[in-house]
Amino acid sequence: MKRRLMLNLPLLAAASEAGAETAIGGHGMAVFGGREGLYASHLPMFHAPHDSQVVLRLHLADATADRALRDELATRPRLWTLDPEPFDLLRLAPGHAQPLREFKARFFEGHFERGGKPQPGEQRVVVDEVLLFRRLKAAPREAGKGRYRLVGKGSEWFAFKTIDRRPDFDHIVRLDTPLVRSEVDVALQGLTRPDAAVQQAFKARGLTEIYFETEDLR
């Protein structure tokens, strides 16, 4: 997939001269959640500047838009995405000297690069917490199990896969009443969807798939 770069070349050059690594680009994200919380997961690849898995807890500065998006996702859990202004993804890494607190983005019902429906106007996205920041390794690696992390509260729970091999897949699901409230390891069969195994591992009553992607992680 072609990911929008729109590099800020003067800033990139200045950072390079100072010896600081940067990852400036248009870092699209999958958006999921509900009334109890909103989350965004960077759509990663194994090449710069997108070679980091990042998951955020966030809210929209516009309270009306924030409430409307939460209600929509709670009522109809499915994929939404955001297409943000260019920024340095590494500013979301723990301990960064200039942590990214907010950015502007356009929201889409569906995938913003695959026919998603654009929503009117831009929104100011406020980063409440970085739940995961993980640099990806491009070297080929096989693994028979994958680790899934759980986020959520109340009656709304979601799980996403830690990207830890190559090729791999990006996977986000909503879980109905999971009895297991911790990370789990799930047996995998190559790049086959493991929805049933994930549901069983979390001992959930049901599962709704939000996002599953293999092509970006070959």
C-alpha cells in the first residue's frame, strides 16, 4: 500500500544534522472503541517511516464530535480510520524529549486509502496515553504463536495482536464479555485469521473483527 509521506524536508534535514532520528510522515491509524474509550492503532509497515507499532488512547477536543464518534462505534463496531497531518511518529515513543500531545486528522468511516467515507472537517486529536510503542524488525522471522493485548473497561473490550514476526498481520477485535482480562498467547496458522482461537483464549462470549491486514506486513 502507498502511504502518504508529505515529508517536512527542512525539519527532517535539521533533525538529521543534529543526529536525531525521525519518522516524519502521514501516519494513518485504525480507530476503534466506544463510549468507554477511544483508541487508535498506527497502520505499520516494515519500512521507515512506518516501522513502529503504536497504539494510543485518545479523545477529540471537540466534545460533541467525540461523543458522536463514541456512540457510533459503540452502536456499530467496525473499522474507522484517521488520516493525520504529517508528524514525527517517534515523538510518541516513551521518554521522547518532545512528546506529541495532539495532532489534526481527518476521520473516515472505513479505510481512508480504500474507499472509506470521509467525515466533514478536521478534528483535533488529543493523545491521552501511549499504550504500546514497539519498533518493528524487518528481518524474516517465523512464530507459531502470537500475543494479544487487551484494552478497554466496563462492557467494552478490545484485543490487538503484537506484531512480532515477518510476514505478520495486523489484527484488532472487539470481545463480548471476556473472562480473561490479561495478555494471551494464541496459536497461529500462518497468516490465517485466528478469530476463533482469539475468542477461545480470552474466553469471550463473542467476537467482532474490526481490522485484519496482511499485505502491509509481508
